[in-house]
Amino acid sequence: MNAAKRIEIFTRFRAANPKPETELEYTTPFELLIAVLLSAQATDVGVNKATRKLYPVANTPEKILALGLDELKTHIQTIGLYPTKAKNVIATCQILVEQHGGQVPHDRAALEALPGVGRKTANVVLNTAFGDPTIAVDTHIFRVSNRTKIAPGKNVDVVEQKLLKFVPKEFLHDAHHWLILHGRYTCVARKPLCWNCMIADLCEYKDKTPAPAGA
């Protein structure tokens, strides 16, 4: 895919959604960090249902530590893998209190040192909470990047580096959200909605899907 196509793709994304945001609900960097940590192999809708009950009770590292592991589990037990996630949340809160004054660090290495926080989670926090031009490559972004040929790659690390290289700087901060939303609602996994896609004429996917009868 050439640079002109990429510019046009992101120009259209921006025109349709000038200020894209995560669908995870949060009000502080800490709330975002915990929501992203809980979202692994879970939907944003499911995470939001749990945090709506958790955050009014405990929305700081200190309050979650006071809540304790067993009580935390009861608040997040509707989320997949909740026992492991609860342990990671408690351990993360302990590190935040002991090493960072209870604050979420604006630093990749410090974020990735937190239990349960990998590169993808760190990228989400750096981008969404702190405004850094990072791209967290999840399954949606990986699929869209490869299917459209915006930034094809065999693994998430390759796709991330290609996106950082190829996405024009003016679009870099919001590209993460645009690509996730496009993959979640249009360029879906099983059968992309090519007939209802704003970038179908620019996309280089060969097997575009026709509109269903009556659409």
C-alpha cells in the first residue's frame, strides 16, 4: 500500500470520528490501567459492567489493597480468568504504592514491570491516559492491518513497528482507536462488512464481501 492511500484512509477515519476514545470506562489513569488489565480475553462491555460496581467502592491502589484479594474477586468474578487477574491487580497496586507513590508511572519500562501488564497494555495506557503516540496491537488491529495491507506483518510486534513507521504523524495518536473500532464493527473477523466500509475502495483485501440481499 502506498503512502497516498494511507493518508486518505486515516483522513476518512478522522472525518467520521474526529476524537475517538476507548470504550473502556475510566476517569483516572489508574482506573484505565486496571480496566485494561482486566480486559485481556474479555470484552470492554463485560469489563465496564464489573468496574461500574468496583470503582465506586475502590478506585485507587490503596483502596483496592484495603479491599483485599477475596473481596476483589467478588467484584470481578463475571470477567474471564478473574482469579489470576485479581492477583495481578493486587500485586500491581502494591508496587504502585511502594514504588510510585500510588500513581501510574508515565514510563514504559515501569508499566511493563507491573504484574499482568505487557507491551500492549502499556501502549494503551501511554496513549490513552498520557497522550503518547503509541499503538497497542490487539487482535482487531492485527487483522485490519494485515487484511487491508495498511501494515502487514506476521506478528503483533512487526505490525506495531510498521504502523509506527507508515501512519502519518498527524494521525498517529488516534490511529490506535480508529483501527480497533474499524475492526470491531466493520472489518470483523469472520466476514468483513466490505459493502458498508468507508475505506473499501482503498483497502487491498482481495475477497471483498458483497452486500447481503435486501441491504
